[in-house]
Amino acid sequence: MTISEKLKNSMSAALENLEVSEVGFSLEHPAELSHGDYATNMALVCAKIVGKNPKAFADEVVGELKKMSIPEIAHLSVAGPGFINITLSKVFFEKDIPRIIFEAENFGKNDHLKGQKWVIEHTSPNPNKAMHLGHLRNNLTGMAIANIAEANGVQVIRDEIDNNRGIAIAKLMWGYLKFGRKDGDTTKAEVAYWSSHSNEWKTPEDAGMRPDRFVDQFYVLGADDFKNPDVESVVRGLVVSWEAQDKTVWELWSKVLEYSYAGQKRTLERLGNKWDNVWHEHEIYQEGKDLVEKGLQEGIFRISDGAVITNLESYGLPDTVVRKADGTSLYITQEIALDRMKKEKYHADKLFWVIGPEQSLWLKQVFAVNEQLGTGKVSDFVHLAYGYMSILKNGQIEKMSSREGNVIYIDDLIDMVKEKVEEKLSEKNDALAETIALGAVKFAILFTGRLTDTAFDIDRATNLEGDSGPYLQYTHARISSMIEKASKEGIAPQYDAKLEDVSELERVIYRFPEVVEKALNEYAPNQIATFLIETARAFNSFYGGKKIIDTENKDTSAHRLAIAEATRIVLRNGLGLLGITAPEKM
């Protein structure tokens, strides 16, 4: 039982002693530590019920709590119109700091949602282009929420859908077919000719490019050429031929995807991405068409101008097409099949989609159709949207478009940050620079509220004294070096509450498990990020005001070192939830 749970139980018991029915009340941390460790609005909530002045009733509650002689409470007071402030005692901290050290990598974890199984689909980059900033925010958000869910006891399946067919892929195929010849000739853009003369087309090695960048350029060219009505007809014909399983079209399709996958794999491995399962659209789209036919027979769907459309009026949603008039499928066609397959495969309690806000309506339609088809209730499906991502260049926000070919690629961003980091390192260390650069990028993105639009600022992200990943990494490394130095002096962490008053640092780090739980409840990794900054600042104030390693006073040093070790554990565990490595040295 956490201290917050124990306090809530005690306050409920106090209400019972006062013959007041259980009510909903909040227990929060005051903005200033001088006001205590917790504050509750219980008296304000109950005042109207009992017909008493809130402040007077707060005094009665405090009186009941004092009668209980709760050892973890050092002080109770009534503030303002009736808030009750609670200050924790040394009794609590003399148990809590050793507990943090004992639990180590498990500190912050709980089993509150043990038995729950969630499927979190994240990133799912379309294989028609290299991965850019939008993919980056998706990946970091999905991975962090998955990590946080696991810390709360959830069994998580990290999922991806490889959208490897459809009009976007056809544009890429056309771009490569028409503009990818070694001699630059654009008149031989025929699949049959390419099939027997593929050696006349460039490879990434020929172009001296990463395979995903190589693919990206042809998608841009193909998308631009698609604006020509004659070309549009040809490209749409590629989609129809692909669905008819034309052998040569599939050969071209396989070749361009091979290049794309190879490049994306480099980026994903660099980020530390994880998927437990990858679905491929070409393997499931037919099931979607079959499901549409079933829904049509059952009256769930209807035909309009030859196309099959939904009936979503009862959900307050506009209808959408689930099968085109020419018989070809859309994303929603395969999505409703995939969702059913996920439910059957995983038997999950909830399915999550980490996708941008522009897909909000589409997902609502998908969830409604899923309910109509009996796949699950609308409440079983959750859209985890995130804000738009851009980058600051010369103080200006740069807007990006993959169709226009002016995106910022993930690897380019990391490389730019890495270059900035290398300027600040005292000696060249490529591995450390990479670790710090990744920490800077990940923290800067996750520090912002999930739904908030953000512009990446390289200077701010790499500031060793600001709200940044490197600042947290440096603080962790500083503590690690301190503990190593103390060990050489024969001093090991040993907490002794009798030696000193409880520090402000101690009154911060114990909250970590609560933050982990709250971060999941709100699907908000930034809750973790903000808390880590607060922790690091509290430590650096602690470090600046006390001599931690003192060979002439080893008992006090051991006590302070235990607080530092507990802080290091919190920083390491918190950074880990955000997918950031905590280096031992910097």
C-alpha cells in the first residue's frame, strides 16, 4: 500500500467516525513544499453535506486524524477556506529511502492493472518514404506509453501494421518505374519492360543513397506526376492489377518495398524501437473485403452508386466508403478485418492506436463499425492522438510535407543534435555522443504534452542546464561518479533518519510511483518527464548545499549518499520509461 493510499484510507475512516458518508475528494501535492507533502479538499467537499463551515469541519477531520496517531504523519494543519495540509514524518522516510534502494529497478512499478492485456499499435510507417519527424513523435509516444503501461502491471503487445499496398505505394512504384532508369529515359515506364530489363534501373548503391531516401525521392516524383490525369489512370490501374495479383506488378512492388524496409530498419534500430508483432496489409486486405460482404448481407452496410458504405447515423458520425465501386478496398476495409484478427489473436481488453489527430474521425468510424460487426464495444478501442511536430530553423517554424519532399528526416535530426552534443563534450566519444543525442531528442519531444503541437529546438534540447534530457543524464552521471568515488573512500550508502532533518529532495523522490500511475491514467509521458526535471533540480540544490562525501564524517556521508543513490534510481527508472539511457559517465 502506498502512502497516498494509506492517507486516503485514514481520511475515509475519519469521515466515518464523524458519521459522514463516503465522498469523492482529492489528495494532491501542494505547489510549495512549505505547505506540506499532501493537501486534500475533503472538508470543502463535505461542508455542504454536513451543513458546516468548511474550515470548522476541516478542524474536526484533523482532530480525528490526530486521534489515530498515524506514524507517517508529522504535522496536520488547516489552510485557506478549509484545505487540510499533511506533512510526512521521519518515520515514513526512514522506511522509504531504504525501500527505494532495495527495490532498485522495480521502484515505481505496481501491479494495479495486473491481468489487463493491451495492444498498442504505434509508428506503422508507410513503406513509401523515409521516416520523418511525424513518425518520430508517434514512435516515442507509443513506446513510452507502452513502457508506462507495463510499469503499471499491464501485459502489453506492441503492434504495427505495414500499410504496404494501395494508391500511395502505387505512386512510389510509378515514380521508380518512370524516373528511376540509369539513363534518365522516362519513355519506357512499363512494368513488363522493367521486369525483363530491371538492370537498367538504378539501385540505392548506384545513387550512393540510403535505401529509404532513395525510395523517398521516387515517391515525391510519382506523387507529383500523379497530378496528370493520364498518369493518374495508369497509377490507379497498378492498384487494380496488384489486387488481381499480376506477377510483374508484384515483382516491382516487392523491389521498391525491399529498399524502403532496409532504410527504415536502420532508423528504428537506432531509436530502440520494439514491436512484438507486425501485420502486413497485403496479407489481410482480402479478409477485409470478405467482412464487408458479410456486413452487406447482414444490413450493416448498404450500396450507394456501386460503392459499399456504412450506416453510422446512430453514432452521430458521417458515413464512409468501405469498398469502392470498382471493387477495390480502402484502408478502412483492411482495418476492420485487422481489428477483428487482433481481438481473436490476443483476446485483449483494449486496443490502442497511436496516430495523429487528423485520423480522429476515421478512427471513430472504424470503432463504430467494429461495434456493429460485433468485434468489440466502442470503449474497447482507444485513439492516442498527438500534436503536430515541426522544427525551429533560425528562430522560424519550418512546416513540412512528405508530398512536397521538404521533410526533416529522423536520422538527420539526430545527427544534427549529435553534432551539437559533440561540441560540448570535453573529448571525442561517439557512443556517448549518440546516447546523449538520443536522450536530447526523446526528452524534448516527450516533455511536451502529448496533444500539444511542438517545434523542436536543438539549442534548448541540448542545454545541459535546462529542462533537457542531457541535464537529466548529466545529473545521473554525476551521482554515479560520486558513489564510485565514495566507494573508493570506503563509504557505502546507509540511510539514518536520526542524523539530519528530512531534505526537500527526499520529499520529492518518494512520489515517483504516484507519477507513474498518473502518467498512465492520463496517457501522458510528459508527467514522467516533468517529475524528472523536478527531481534533478532538487538533487542539484541538495548537492550544492551539502558536502556529500566527507571522510571525516562517514556516517553523515553514508546517509546523504543513500539519498543520492535513491535519486539515481528514480532518474534511471524514469528515463528508462521514456526510452532514454542513463549513462554512468559524461
